[in-house]
Amino acid sequence: MSDSRRPLRVLQVTARYLPDLGGTETHVHEVGRRLGRRDDLDLTVLTTDRTGRRPRVQRAEGFDVLRRQAWPRGSDYHLAPGLVNVIRRGGWDLVHLQGIHTAVPILGMLAARRAGIPYVVTFHTGGHSSGARTSMRSAQWKALSPLLRDARRLIGVSRFERDLFQGATGISPDRFTVIRNGGGLPTAPAEVRPIAGRIVSSGRLERYKGHHRVIEALAAARRRQPEAHLVILGAGPFEADLRALADRLGVGRSVTIRAVPPGDRDAMARELASATVVAALSDYEAHPVGVMEALALGVPVVGYDVAGTGDLVADGLVTGLAPETPAERVADALLAAARTRRTAAVDLPTWESCADELATVYRTVVDEVDQEEEEAKKAGKGERKRAGERPARVVHVITALTTGGAERQVQHLVERGSAESTVICLYGGGLVADDLVAAGHRVHVLGMAGWRRFAAPLRLARMLRRLRPDVVHTHLLAAQFWGLPAARLAGVPVIVSTEHSLMPMTMEGRPTTRRLRLLYYLLVQLAQHSVAVSAATARRMVSWGINPARMSVILNGTDIDAMAFSAGDRAAVRAELGVAQDVRLVGAVGRLAPVKRFDVLIDALAPLLSTGDTRLLVVGVGPQEGALRRRCAEHGISDAVHFLGARSDVARVLSALDVFVSPSRDETFGLAILEALANGLPTVYGECPGLEGLPKPLATAIKLPAELDGNAERAALAEAVDAVLDTGLRADHPPADLRAHCGVEGFVGAVEALYRSLSAGRRTTFGLATTPATTPAPAPTVPAPTVPPPAAQRPRSRALLEDS
């Protein structure tokens, strides 16, 4: 059941969106930017991309736009199977199909029905230049009737469209409603006045739009009014034919064709305000947006008395002509309308009223579904959920969503968990954020900077009150600093904090000073429970005075299947980098920061890399990149070292390698090492707490002696890498024990089990899906150390201040 106190998650699905031009595209953009400003709605637009070049995720005015590849590129069928997963896995409260004439609404309705998500359909019917396609429309609507009958509301943009579909489908009239397109445009500047003789025809340059009929009428009109000229606003495949026709009729110099940039409503207002009359001679318009905009500006319109334009003729707003009226009579009507005195703008629906009516439909539909489910539960008919339970609402707070270990754990929880998850990024997004948004998940980026940081707890608290989560889960120090107080202010029932980056001497690159330790201790007290990502991390937290009874160890999750070796990826990545198949490749993944000790790696491998048959790949970004590149130059190995930056395809890069190296001796878990082992890579490493507790050592995991340093350590590292490259230890499959030890299934299950246990006995209860029998059972949380070190035996506050 939806909670009326939180925003409804609405997905609008449309075949085309800006920068494509058309009435549906304008409708989605105009209502979207208004719905996106509402506090009671969380809107996302899902569309297709036939070019393959547009961004998969784009932030519009108050809403996200997701794009999925569509085929064929040269046709308007818009076959886009990628839409299905977004619809089924996005956790939407309602799906709104915008448009009915492509493959998109079919896929959308099927996916929503399969997922049990209520959906509504706005028809947005239009004409087509193909006579065969037009003749099939009636059969098409009847074929879609079974899917349309399952829609909660069927929305026509005109009375004509409503009546058309009622007759074609036989669906009950009470399922239909009419929400007309808005007619609002910005006010044109005062200096923009009607230009004598100017006729405007707007719309995509397709034959059925009737621009050619206006050109034919123009030739007749100029014989009576020589200054008459035509401006056609639009773009499309019929442009060459229109120019050829104008030249053939001798009016080529009096016809201008230009497109108004998508979304530039000021430009459209100026164009229409400069017209003496607008011509709308299209064969078919469900409810012409361009006509509505012209009428809203008080510009007279002459149009065919058909389809949705016929509604406006019946309302006395448009001068109506019968289809195929001779050019001479069309010219008479245009000149007569142009001579009429321009009246004040007509009182018409606005985009604001259109958006408000849609929002009312959304809330009404969701409330109806909730009521039906409640009645079914009372009658003993529903088994939707265990009594009194609903999906948990979890908000994860993190600094950003780049490609680090903490960020990937949040991604696992959002994508694999059974909760309704939202992620709040304090500073910025990143590759992981883009992936989550592209999959339909909710990500809010606050963009905290400068003075805005000090308002963060209040901003976060307001957002949390609006989202009404059952659980707030913070990750990394800055998120703890801002997120934990905000969660307390918002009265969140369960607050959890995960420690990802507490090392012996540093925390996320900061020295572990007494002040930092005291601050951290005080922050952790604001959470009901803390999670350590390894037993080593838990021991460090206890040494800082954190109560072990309020702590669990849950190992980071590794997606074993996603990290699996692929021979195809190996060949493709090497080809991408220009590396021959017989070249030995060494790899490292991590933030380019001192703690990762990539400088030691470069120094150690310099002799190997200078031979020409071995290269090094480094995946990651960070402040040390410039210094590391200079170090390579000093060794004369710049050509042998590839800095790949941030990558979202780490598994592909791992498949290209022959050995993985992690020289760091200051790790909280070592996720990159576990991922390399899951890929079957032999791995040379300095420290990896994530491997503690394995039943037996892994043959592909080679640990460097802890007592070595300086030249001895570098020599040992180079010798281990060279030996592995000579023996070729790469495994075909990940080690058998790895999945049970740190598989992502067990990680997600353990975290959700913790949420459940912390919510037990509270007034608000919720349900989380149990792990399917086909996957390993969730790994149990590892008890935190129960014997604190000497510092924790003293009074806690004093111990924190005395120990550095």
C-alpha cells in the first residue's frame, strides 16, 4: 500500500523526447517540468534513443530522463527491450504510457502488468504519411484492447480521441477521461508585432501535416495580397519535397522553413506572435499543441475540421474547413482570418492545469489500488504481504557515488535488496549514481559546497521527513557527520552506520587525531547500530571506545558472477588499449592516494616494465595521479603504464590481466582484491582483512611478508609478480569458498536481517523478502570483538582524549 504522506514514484514512458520535436514530446516536457516541482510526486521519464549517441541518464527540469536503445534506427517502430527492466525493477507506484502508436506502449503495458504496477495511458494519436499504416489504425486499436482494459485510466487529449477509443475498444466510458494539452507560452516581447502577410504553419515536416496544402494556398493568396508569405516551423523528412513544391509554384522566395530549438518556448512565442494567421491543415491531430499555443496568444487559426482540431472548430475557436478544400478557398479563409481584429488571448487549458489534472489522476488511481488491496485483505482474499507488513523504506546517505568500495556496497543494497531504497549523495553523483538512475532507482544529489554545508542537517532532516524512511543507513565519515544528526532530527525509527574506511593511522585520508576520534565516537552514538566491514575494522572501532554490543561485522559483498572471467572481454579490452595478446599485463585498482602505495608498485615493477613484454594498468582517480605519472616518466616507463581513470567495467579490465597487485598495507576490507580473485586472477597483496575467516588459504592469493619494507619489500613484490607471470596461475573459475565467504547475496541478506532485528518491537513494522532457496543463505554477521584493549577499559571519554 502506498503512503499518502510520501511522494508517489511515477514513471512516464514515451517513445520520443527532446531533442526530438513533436506534440507528444512538447506535452511530456511541459507537464514534466511542472510535475517535477511538486513535493507529492517523484517523476522520471523513460524514453528511447534510436541514435545510440544520447546520454542514458539526463537531469531535466526537476526530473530524470532515462534513455534505452531502440531499433531499427531508420524507422519509427521504437523496439526497445531495455525499457522492460526499468519498468519492472524501478519500484514505481504508477506507470504512465504517453502515446499509443509504437512498440513502446505495448512493451510498457506488458511490463507494468507483469510487475503488478497500475498504469494509465494517454493516447496522443497522430497521423502518418503512410496510407497503409493509417488504414491499419482501427485494427491496431482493437488489438491493443486487452492491454488497454487493464489500464486504470485511459486519457484522451480531446473529446474526439476519447470517443474514438470508446468506439474502437468497447471499454466502459467511466474508464476514460479528457485532459487537453496546455496552450501556454511565454508572453512575446512588446516589440514583436504581426508582420503583414505572414502565415505560419507549424509541426513536423511530414506529408500528413499538410504544409504542402498551405504552400498551394499561398500561391493563390499572393495573387490577391502580394506581400503574403509563409513561415513553416518544423523539421523532418518532407522538407525537400516542400521546397521543390514552392519552387514549382513560383513562391520559393516567399516560403521560409526553419525549426525552433526544442524547449525554446520564448522563440516559439515570438514566431507565433509575428503571424497574422496560423494554418493547421493536417490530416489528423488528436489535439494540436501548436494550435493551442497560437490561440493562447490570440492569433487566429484556420484548420481542417477533423479529429481534435474539429473539437476546437466546434468550440468556435478555429475557422473550420472541410478536408481537401481547394487551394483558392483555403487562401480566401486565411486572408479573411488575417484581416480580423486580433482579440485578447482565449481562455484555454494551460500546462499548469494539465499537470494538475494528471497529478490528480495519479493520486486517485494509487488510492483506488490501495483501497482495493485493503478491502481484499479484510475479506481474507489477499496474500500480498504478511499482516501489518509492507516493504521497508531505506535511505542511504553517502558522500558521492563514484566507483569506490563503499559506493559499490550501496549499489548492491539498492539493486539486490527487497526494500524501497533511496540514495542521498551529499556532494555529487558519479558512475554508480548514473547506473542506479539508469535502472530507475532514486538518487538525490544535494551538491553541498561552501556555506551550504552548514545547512545540511536541516536540509537532510526536511528531506527525510518527506521521504519518511524506516531506516537511514549512513556510509563514510562525511555522511555520518551530516546524516546521523539529520536522521535524529527527522525522528527516523532505525539508524545504522557502516564504517568502511577506518585504518590504523588514517580515516579516509585524514590522520586519526584525538579530535577526530572524539568526534567519531560522539557521532556513532547517534546510530542504533554500527556495521564494520571486517573483523579488523571492528577491532579498531572497539579500540576507539565503540561499544561492541552495538556493533556487527558484515563483510562487504562481492558480486562473484559479475566479476567472472570472460575471454571475449579479455580480447576486447586488450584491443581497445592496443595491447597484444602475448603481452603480460599487471593491474591495480583503487583510489590514486598515498594509502594505496601505487608509488611502491611503480618503483618495484619498473625493471619488469622496461623490458617491453610487460605492461601495467591502473584503474582509478585521485590526487596522486600527476605524481604517479611523473614517477613513471623518471623510470622511463610511461609507455608501459596505462592510467585508465574511473571505470564502470572493472570486470572487463580484470579479464584482460594476467596478475593483480595491491601493495597497500592499510586496508579495511580489500574489495578490489576479492573482485580480482573472483575473476580467477592470481593476486599479490600487502593486506586484505576481507580474506580473514576463509576455511583455507586460496592458492591464487599471494600475501607479501608483513615484516619487509623499503628495497626488500619492492624486491619481494617484483619477484612475486614475475613468478606468477611465469607460472600462469589464472583460474578458470572463482575459488569455491569465495561465494559463501563474501558473496553479494549473503551481504544483502545479512544487512536486511539487521534492519529487521533493529525494527523488532517498534510501532512501525515492515517486511523484507527472504533469500530465495536457490541462492546461498545470508552470511551471519560476525560478532564484534568482546575483549576491548586497555584503552577502552578506562573511562571512555578520558581514553579517547589520551590516545592518539
